[in-house]
Amino acid sequence: MGNLLRELNGVLLKQIRLYDRFIALLKQQWAVTTEYSLDPLLEINAKKEVMAAEIQRLEKKRSLLMLSIERQLDLAPGLTLKTLIQSQRDPINASLSQNRKKLLEQIALVNQLHERVRKLTDFSSLSLKKSMVFIHSASDAAVSPYMANGQVGEGKMLSRMLSVDA
């Protein structure tokens, strides 16, 4: 049992280090997004994909360890780290509890940073759409035969064809 708990603690420490790097990457993504730099943003997105896969791999390993501990302790299915810490009296519990708390803080920070970047991206996209609509509507109004008061007049064409055949 002690070996499983130590291995679980090791996985949690790896997750903490990985989340630290992921948070740094999200902060870089924020800086790049505010600068509207596409190439660095694409590089960061590729790195995020690799890290996300690594996070999933570690989470799967943690889940398998939790299942092994659950079976060994003969506990009800659905064992969580919190209930494991509360049910077991082991010297490693303090470390497990501290790592659990750190991971929860990191996950909350990742969600916050991701939401900030998403909102900025959405806002920038909306601004670009509004600008494009304004440009096209101003262009359409310039060549439209209709006036603001509803009268029909001659359209302002930017170019006209002349017939030189006489």
C-alpha cells in the first residue's frame, strides 16, 4: 500500500510541474494574443496540444492508481483523493493533501487564464466583423441609388463605360 501511495504522490508531483509549465504557456498565449501575432500563437497552440496530451496521460495513470488503491483497501467505487486522505492514516497523507490543494489551485488558474484568452479572442473577432460590416455598408451606400430620405436618385458609379462608336 505504501508503494502505491508513494507512486500516487509522484504522479501528483509530475502533474504539478506540468501544470506550472502549462500556466506559463497560457501566459505567453495571452501576451501573443494581445499583440495579434499569428505565427507565435500557432506555435503555442501546438505546444499546448502536446502538453494537454501529457496531462491526460498522467491523469489516466493517476486514475488507475486510485483504482488499485480502492481495490486494495476494499472501499466503495468512486474513491477520490480527498476521501483517500481522510480514510487512511499514513505519513504520506500530508504530502498528498498539499499536492491535491496545489493541483486544485492550478486547475482553477488554468481555467481562469483560458477564459481570459477566449474572451479576448471572441472580442477581437467581433470587432473585426463589425469593422468589415461597416466597410461594406459604407461602400454599398456610396454606390446605392437610394438616398437616406427614401428618394431614388442616380447611383454613384465609380466607373462608367463610354461608347466611342458614332
